[in-house]
Amino acid sequence: MKIALVTLTLIALSFPARASEEKSVQDLMLVSKMTGACGVMQQMGAFQSSTQMPGGAEVIERFWKTEFARLGKTQAQFLKECEASIALYTQLWAASEPAKK
């Protein structure tokens, strides 16, 4: 009986840690996803700037306006979130690098 009680207690105590770990993983994934989307935006602009594809700027503008509306954000909000996610991604990347000897 004591073993079952100890086991149940340990399982119950592990749930908050698991929830926290899952949130941390989800936060990391969200930062990565947002940073990737911001990178795509930058790459689309760089591509159009270098190729000067006829109508390309309009397509890119229409695409991102649709994305901002889908996300329920203004362009300014999205760009502000890009800055924050890129900064956090850079910090996380640096923290994950092995120490140099």
C-alpha cells in the first residue's frame, strides 16, 4: 500500500514539471516558427529587390497583408514580434552552443 501511495504521489508531483516542460518546448517551437516566418519575409523582399520580377512586389505585399489579417495583427505588430522573436532566438541559439575550449 505504501509503495502505491508513494508511486501515486510521485506521479502527481511530476505533472506540474511535465506541464512546464511542455510549455517550454512549445515556447521554443513558437519562437522558432515566428523567426522562420520573419526570415521568409526578409528573403521574399531580398529576392524581389534583386530580381525586380514584374508584379512581384504586389504579390508579396498582398501575401503578407493576407497573413497579417489571418493572424489578426497589424504589420507594425508583426514586425515588432519579429524583432522580439529574432532576438530571443539568437539568445537561445547562443545559450545552446557548447562551451569553447
